[in-house]
Amino acid sequence: MIFDKLIGLFSNDMAIDLGTANTLVLVKGEGIIINEPSVVAIQSNRMGSEKVLAVGHEAKEMVGKTPGNIRAVRPLKDGVIADFDITEKMIRYFIEKAHHRTTFIRPRIIVCVPFGLTQVERKAVRESALSAGAREVFLIEEPMAAAIGAGLPVKEPHGNLVVDIGGGTTEIGVVSLGGLVISKSIRTAGDTIDQAIADYVKRKYNLLIGDRVAEEIKIEVGSALPLSEELLTVINGRDQSGFLSSVELSSEDTREAMKEPLREIAEALKDILEQTPPDLAGDIVENGIVLTGGGALIRMLDKYLSDIVKLPIYVAEEPLLAVAKGTGRALEEIDILQQLAYD
């Protein structure tokens, strides 16, 4: 007991936005100090043992380019842990990096998780963080963290609706009086959109591209509605005959490619609005809907969704950081932590 209290004196509380695409780490009093891809490069030797070769940016650069004895792994899929051991190694790496590799420090950690996680999946997240060196682990749900990070008045008796489009999941939640009144998590998000783009390029142009190139296309020319001046990009890949070739891709192509996943996100939003109690619905009509997450950066997505649900939709300031900032604020304000975290 005394030892645990002594350890606490040397620990800095941390907040982790453990995302399918990116992991962000905040240290209490310091803000966001790590923002890196959720990718781990693993090297195998002839004896069958494995070691971590790289984590984060360095590992992502290896995706699709590794020799046979090295594999670049994304240990989270659709917002949940797909590989427990590699997730633990990744969390441990980020904890050590955040604390300059001071192994004596055992921080209290709050981890943000998708709303739709099962009890088994929640337990896996908690155990990964504990195994990686955390003293104590809290979990909070992404829609609430996104709402806090977007600056919405979550403690007030008013309805606010947030749509967080991450890498693995899209989280939609109606927040009031410090809690989630209604929430929905669907596994249609950034990764699904990237795959849709890769499938479209293969189907229309007979060109094979990887996830990393598909993501670059989405960022460079992706749009949900027609632009006043359409964008163009040149992509390189391998056709199905095995020859290397290049094609020019337009933002019109991406609209066609992303049509189905964006429709699924819009349908989920409509479903939440239909379930919202009348008094809170009135608040949402007045306040509008806030978009967060990397998906919020898709050109004209706010207008696309607004046209469908007939409500004003706004992109949060720094949407990529909203969930991480909200998780960090839960560390700063203990009453938020106690109200939102569940053991």
C-alpha cells in the first residue's frame, strides 16, 4: 500500500486515444505529446521468436514494403484489439516514450474506447494497459470524449449531438447532463472508405493499390459533393496483368468510390435522430451537429450530411484531436473522470 502511494508520487497521469488509425497520448499538465499511427513493425528470426522493430510513423512507412521476415501490423481493427500482445507492446512503447523511458513510473491511465465495445473487448483494453505498466486504468466512451474535446457544454441540461468518424468506427452520440442519452457505433469509418477507394480503382482502372495509397487519395482529392474546381491526382500501382502503370484520379472518382460508406454513416445519423427524445431534439435543431475525427476532414462532408438530415452541421476545431483532448480533460477534471469512466 505504501509502495503504491510512493509510486503514485512519481507517476504522471496519462490519457490515451487508442485509435485504429492513430494513437494520441496526453500527459497531465503537458497536453498532447504523442500523435503517431497505430502500427507496429515486427521482425521474426529463423528460430520463430519476434521482436518489435519500429512503432508509429517509422512502422507505417514500412506498410506494404516489408521483406518476408518483417511484418507491419495494425493491432487494432474496427476499433477493437485484434492482437493483444502487439497492442500491449505498442502501449508500453508509447508510455515509455511519453516518460522518456523512465521504467519506474507507473501512471494512472484513462483510455478512450468505442461505445459499442463488449465487456470482453473492454477487459482486453484494460488488461493491455495494465500489462504495459499502468497503475490504474479507466475507460471512457468516444462519443462523450469527442463532445468534451469539441468544446460542447456536456454538463448542461441541453442536447448536443456529435459524430466522430475515426479509422475503425464512427461514433454518434447525443450528450446531455454529463451523460450519453443515445449512442451508436458502426464499423464504417476511415478504413472502410479507404478500402472502397482501393476497390473502385481496381474495378474502374484495373489498378491494384494498397491501403496507404488509398488513404492518400482520400486526403488529396476526396470530396463528398461536387467542388467548384475538381481536384486531380496521379497514382501509381500494378495492374492485374502484373505491369506497373499510372492513372489520373479525380475528386469525382472519389465521390463515386465513397458513396456507399458515406451513405451508411448518414443512415446511422438519421437513426439516432429518430430515437432522440423530443426535448433534446429541439436543442439539436437549435445547436446543430458537430463532426469530429479524421473523417470530418473529407471535403464537403458537413454539407453532404446537412443536406440529408436537414440540420446545420459544423466541423469541430482540430477535429483529429477532439477525442484526445476530451480524454485529457477527463484527467484534468476529476468529477468528469468519475462520472464518465467505468471500471
